[in-house]
Amino acid sequence: MDNNKDDLIEEGTINFWIRLYQNPLFSDPNSNITFMNRKPAGKLFLTMLKELSVLHVKIENPKYGVSESFYNIMDYLNKDLMVTLVWKKGVSKLYLNANVAEETEIR
């Protein structure tokens, strides 16, 4: 990812797998895992955390503001999970296993 790209302010995508064999603590509903904490993506900052059985997603966008989502992932803790975060202009979408889990306005 080129951290000098201004176009990431307008739109972008992050996608990753959470594989249980690589992340055994993921299945524990009492665990906390930091996947990324204020990770720079162009001029954006992305945060994604597992806090107990909640996936906490935050996008800090200098043009559109902040998007913050808290999604209950209890039903996903015992299997591999594909996480996709998509943002375009003032909206972010969280996909879990290719299904829209949440859509949030960036403000």
C-alpha cells in the first residue's frame, strides 16, 4: 500500500482472513486481539480490534471524518473469518464472510 496516495481518502478496501489455526485466541469470547491500530493507509488511519466478542472497526478520514463500528461476532468465533472493510466517500461497509455486516456513515 502506497502511503502517499491521496485517492485512499475517497475509496479503498482492506481484506484479510482470520484463520483459527493461526489465531487460536480468536475463538475465545474473552480474548482481545489487535489486528491493526491506527494503521496508516494513505492519509487515513484504520483500527480493527476484537474486544471480547465484538469486532471494533474505526476509520479516521481527514476529509469525511470518523466512522466507528462495533459488530457482535459471537457467531463467527468458532470458524475462519474473512473480514473486508470498504470505504467510499462518506460511507464504510464491513463484510464478514462476503456478507454485509454493517454500513456506517463517516462523519
